[in-house]
Amino acid sequence: MLVNSTVIAGKGAETATGRSAEEVEQIRSVLRSRYEDLNSEYEDAVAENQKLRLVEIGDAAGDDQADSGSKTAERDAATSLLRTLLDRRVQAELALQRLEDGTYGYCEGCANPIPVARLEVFPSATTCVSCKSNRERRAG
């Protein structure tokens, strides 16, 4: 994936961010695919969560404390998964918006380019490693 690289002459017209139209389209394709995958995962998790709740409602009679505790743990895990998937989906949406705005691939903290290797692993990254570390230190 080409994100912050310099465009070689003859490769196509550059956008305002220094990326060719082909590079922007390649990034957009990767981000859309990621969004669609996350959306599908989220929808599947919602359906599974609904099934779990229906089974729980119909199967609660005669539960002892251990059964109730297990069901609560399963419900909490399912809810946590839903939140995580929803958060990742929102991140992908925001990355697509940043791409449209011309700010994708640049750190929100220092405005420097985010290394391509980081964006390949985490396409929704909004900060460079240094700014991310600083945020985590302040939060913790």
C-alpha cells in the first residue's frame, strides 16, 4: 500500500497531499474493504448476541449461581466484542473521511507522515508511534 511515498514522474497526476490518483484509489479500496469486513463481522456478532439472549431468556429456569455467573460472563464478553467491532468500524469510516479530506496518513498530533509500515498494519491509525506513546503515557 502506498501512503506517504513520493510520486515518481510519469506515474499520474498528484493530489494536494502528494499522492497520485492511483495511490489514493488503492488506499480507498483497502479502507473500504476493511470497513465492509468489519461491518459484516459486526452484523454477525449482533445476530449471535440476539440468539444468545433468546436462549438465555428461555433457559433461565432452575439456574444456580454458577449458571447465572456463566451466562453473565458470556453476555459481558458478547457486549465487549460488539463494542470493539463497532469502534473498529467507526475508525475505518473516519479513515475514509480523512482520505477524502486529504489528511489520511498524517499524524493528528504532530502532522508528520505516519510510517507506511504502521498504516499497513493498522490502516485506521491517526497518530505516529511517538504521539501514540505520548497519549498512552498521559492517559495511564
